[in-house]
Amino acid sequence: MSWVLVMPIAVPFATAVVAYLARNFPAGRWISVAGSALSLIVSALLMIAVLDQGVIAAQMSNWSAPFGITLVADYLSAVMVVITAITGLATAIYALGEIPESTERLGFHALFQTLIAGVTGAFLTGDLFNLYVWFEVMLIASFSLLVIGGGKERLDAGIKYVALNLVSTLVFLSGIGLLYGVTGTLNMADLRGAVAAAENQGLITVIAMMFMVGFGVKAAVFPLFFWLPASYHTPYFAISAVFAGLLTKVGVYALMRMFTLVFVGDVGFTHEILLWVSLLTMFTGVIGAAAQMDFRKILSFHIISQIGYMTLGLALYTPLALMGGVFYLVHHIIVKANLFFVAGLAKQYTGDTDLTRIGGLYKSAPLLAALFIIPAFSLAGFPPLSGFWAKYLIVKAAIELDYWFVAFVSLLVGLLTIYSMTKIWGYAFWKPHPEGYDPTPDRAPARVTTAMITPIAALAAMTIVIGFYPEPFVQFAQTAANQLLDPSDYVTTVLGVQP
Amino acid sequence: MNSIIFTAGARLLVALVFVFSLFMLLRGHHLPGGGFIGGLLGAVAFIIYSLACGPEETRKALRLSPESIAVIGLGIALLAGLFSFFMGDPFFTGQWYWVGGDSYETSVFSINTVLVFDIGVYLVVLGGILSLTFAFEEEA
């Protein structure tokens, strides 16, 4: 049983090792693709096991909980692992087209696989200190990926990124230290009881706020998001896409996990703060996007705005709201990664991402235009695409609580999202190219464009499937939300599992 | 650095530090020591060598690039963890074979996956530290 949990982490690591040793050969990139495909298979096996048993846990090295490191997967973890593997495979295929050979020689694929391993590890671990270790693995890999390929702009973005993320990690680490001092355990399941039994509940709330700040920087919520638009528009598009899809979601996931499992002693206080933070995140993100004129910068600000919806689901703290939050998390990874993929291909065709300097894509690349419309409208929440259901659940949860203002802001932000998406549509697709020149797909070799359009089409298809056939996904999200709100299964599985 | 004393002394020192690093590696797990500290000492040996003879000479002595050493170390550590799969134990469970006994006290020595993991850590630390210091030395 334990191996089902280990393989989604071990496979990317093994792929990284082999891909690095083969980095000077064309085989290196195919090893990366094959490894990602294998990751997807083992993640699917994990999903099957979780669907079968609810919650599964494994004790590494046979050290029983709460002393050793526990890997644990409930519905939320399992779906995040699967979606990570899907994004990983899509990016590995996209990278076949985009990443030049000189960058591959520097070990691009190995770093990318290490990043995937780090993200997967963060989703699966049941130990707070281990979560910190996975954050570090992600940080090292993502920093290298940000600056790989060189250039002043990338280094500038990389330094901002790493400095601010280090601060967040330090706050997180201090929180861990204090929490260990108060409770004497770092196993998340064990912490639930230990935190509830702690004498000094005031101190626990302070620690909870430290975690909120630490994870908040990772998730890019208001007012801690400033590193994100400063860095996400510089690296390769494949990297932007995987960052946009996955990295901030790790922060959201960690918030969801900690603020449903451990820090539930003072929900009125912590989740109230989270509610206002979410609303401000949604609003500032979408307003920031309106001011931008660069394809990727607009999308970067929209990440922030959409993160607000997910944390809002957590902040409202009802079964329906959490269900919406989980659904949103999954839907957004697919959609956002896809939009960055589209931006990369648009750059291949037109040579730029500055919206004032490109255009005419609708005429010259109608397929790309169609494939842009799907994730863009899904992001804005158009029925019947996946984003509509995600927003619908959140808004409905807000209305059920009579939080009219929250519902109003959610809908307003959705409307403003459409403004940005139509701006991209108008400038990049409809408007003729400002230099009168027709962007033709022939500019890039077919090998490149085929590799880049395949994942775009696949992810768009997934968006449509979720949109038209949401029933199983909603039901899944419902079970995930119920498990989050009542983690007794989680706790007994972790602490009761026999090594 | 063109100091005859240092260059002559380095030869002796490099061998000594390196042997000591291997000693620390093998001593680990039951006594203070292990892969991390051993790897640091091994890196120190090569750094002394590169200060005395230059980084190009050291790269030749290493044969593999430090980055490759680190990644191979990662692979070895991973394999050590995966080995327990064949024994039906969870990931990273140490597998022990005691020679001439059945525990630490009674046996002469043991063959185990913990040492394999430590060798992996040793190589990761050695390769990682050396790639950092080479980057600094070669830029200067």
C-alpha cells in the first residue's frame, strides 16, 4: 500500500537523474516525456487507491506516526497529485517545441522534473517539517528554472522571486518552530488534537497567523503577491505555465490543509481575516490586470485574482464553499497553464507578447484563436465551461450565508476578467498586425508548433469535458470538502496505520 | 596561488583529508559521522587541491563534472530507498545483513542499504559544494 504513495514522488526524481545524465543527447527530452507519462500512470494508481479507500497513509522507513515522516493522501491530495502529473506531462510535451538545445544542455529537464517531484511531495506529505523541505526543493528548482537561459531580465525577476520566497519560507519555518515548542509534534494529524488541547490558545492564533503569512506569500494573496507579477513574465513559456498552474496552488493547498485540519480553534478570527484578504486579492488582481498591456503580465495578475476565489472558498468555511474552492483549484490549474501555453504559441507566430505590437492571429491561426477562447472564457466564468461551475459554487455558498457583498464582489471580478480577456482577444487576435505583416504559422518549424499545440488542445478538451459533464467532478469535490471539514478519517488513518 | 610550501603541503593534506572523509562516511549511522559530513570533508580535499593546482586540474582529477556527481549521488540515494520494495517494507526502510551475528553488538560487520544511502548523500554534497566553489573560482 505504501508504494502507491511513494511512486508519484520517486518517479519524477528518478526521471530527473536519468534526464540529467542524458542532457547532451536528444534522448534526454524524450526521457522527460516518458517519465512524465509514467508519473501520470502512478498518480492515477494513487487516485484509484484513494477512491477505493477514502484516505490512505504510509509511514516512511517504518517509523510509526507521529515520530516518522508520514505520506498521506485524501481526496484533495490525490486530485492535486493527478493534476500535477497532467500539467507535468503537458509541459514536458510543450517543452519539446519551445526549449532550445542550449538550455536542455544546462539540465532543463532534470530541474523541471525536480520541480514536479517537489510539488507532488508537498501535496502528499503529512508532516509539517517535511512540507518545509518540499517547499525548499520547489524553491531551488524554480529559481534555477527562472534564470535558466540567461538574460538580465530573468536574473532580475529571479532575485525578486527568490528573496521574497525566502522570507515566506523563514516565516513558515519560525511558525513550525513555535508550533513544535507549544505542542511537541509536527505530524499534521497529531497536531489537530495537540493544538486543540494546547493551554495558550492565544499563542496558537499567533502561530496560525504566521502560517497564513508564510503560505500567503506562496499563494500570492493580497497584500503579499507583489513578487508574482515581477517574475512570471520572464522565463520560458513552458516554465511560466507550470509556475502559474502549480506553484501558487501549493500555497493554497497548504492553507486549505492547515486551516481545516489544524487551526480551527478560532475560526471566527482567522477565517474572517482570510475572507477580507480573499476579496482584496480578487479585486486588486483583476484591477492590476486591466492596467497591463503584455499578454503574460495580464495573465499573471489574473492568477492573483483567481487565487482569491480559492481562498474565499476556504474562508467561507461551509461544505459548499470548500467544495467550490477545491473545484476551483483543479479547474484553474488546467485553464491557467493552458493560457500561458497559448501565449507562448502566440509569441512563436507573431514574435512578441506586447499586445500593442502583435495582432492578426484570428486570420492566420484560427485554430489557436479557438483554443484561446475556451480557457479564456472558462477563466471568466462563462457557462457552460468549467469556470462557470467553479464560480457558481462559490457565489452560491456566499449567498447561502447571506454574504451579499461577497457574492457581489465575486461576480464583479468575473465581469472584469471578461474585460481583460476581451482585451487580449481584441488586440492579439482581431486587430490587424500593426506593421501590416501577416503572422503565419510557417515562421516556426512544424515540429515546434505541433509539440506546442498538442498540450493546448488536450487541456482545452479537458476544460470542455469538465464544463459539459461536471457531475462526477462536483461529487468528487464534495467528498473532498467533507473530508476537509471532518478530518477524523484522516487523523485515524495516519495515527492508527500499522507499519 | 604560487606558493611552493602550499603546493607541496597540499599534496599531503589532500590525501589525508580525503581518507578522513571516507573514514567519516563509513563510521556513520552507529557513530558520529555519515554521508553529509564526509561529503563536506571530501569537498574540502578537492578545494585544497584546486587552490593549489587550479580548477581545471581538479576537474581532470575528478573525471566527472561535479554536477553529474551530485545527480548520480541522488540516483544512488533513491535506489537505496527503493530497495526496501523488494523486501516488502515501506520506502527507505533500512535493510540489514549482519555478518557473523544478528545485531550490532554480536556481528563483525554489516551490509546495509543505509550505507548505500549515505554514499548517495556523500556524492550529492561533494558534487554540490564543488560545483559551487568551481563556479566562484572560475569566474575570478
